[in-house]
Amino acid sequence: MIEDLRPDKRTARPLTRNQMLVYTALKDNGGTMSAYAILDELRPEGLRAPLQVYRALDKLCANGLVHRIESQNAFVLRQHPKPDGNAQPVFLLCKECKAVRETMDEAVADALSDLVERENFTPTRTILEIEGGCHGGCGKRGDGLKVV
């Protein structure tokens, strides 16, 4: 249920109609979708302008329900609830079947924290996308992993 994924059930506002439509389109698709693919799917529901979709996506991302996959300029539903600790989401992107898996890892977050502290750097956001091949899902092996 969407309410179970909200960052804080006591303060999170209910989803607007457009946010619910966009969330449902992503859920029904089961994978990544560009904003324009979402718009095309939702035209019969009355959405006409890209701005309507982008506003809904911005709020869904801000509420932690959706992630933007930067390298694909696409969006995907959050696969894990927001972590209580310091876990960092890492996205595994299969080049063959186009699957996107989200994994959470505190060790990655700790290593990144150590790195930026050592380099005297203050990040404003962190995005980890690893491109390759999923050995279990589609059976295709990537030609190497690329950190984007």
C-alpha cells in the first residue's frame, strides 16, 4: 500500500490525483519509464502536458516513493522502504533485459562517507548506478560493469 511507503505517515500528505495516476502507471509497468512514456500512457486519463507528469514525479521522488534513474532519464518505484540507518541505495541496471534492481547497503554509504571526508568534499546528492548484466534474471552477462 502506498501509505506504507511514505517517509512519515503522520506528516505525509495524501497523493494528488496526478501523483496517484503516475504512481499507478509506474507500478503497472513494473520497470523504468520516461516522463514522456508516462504522459503517453496517461493521456486517456486527462493528462496533457509534460509539466503535469514532472510535477507529480518531483513530489513522488521527494516523498521517497519513486527514484530517478539518471543514466536512463527514467523513473522507477522505490523497491525498498526508506532505511532507518545510513544505507545507500545502489541501482543495478541490466543492459540486456533492462531490469533495474535497487539494493540498500550501509557499507557503501560508510565507504562514500569516508571518501568525501578524506577528500574534504561536501556532496549535495549521491547517485550510484552500476550497469552490467544480471546473471540470474535474464541470463545475459554484461561486457563489464560501469559505474555511472
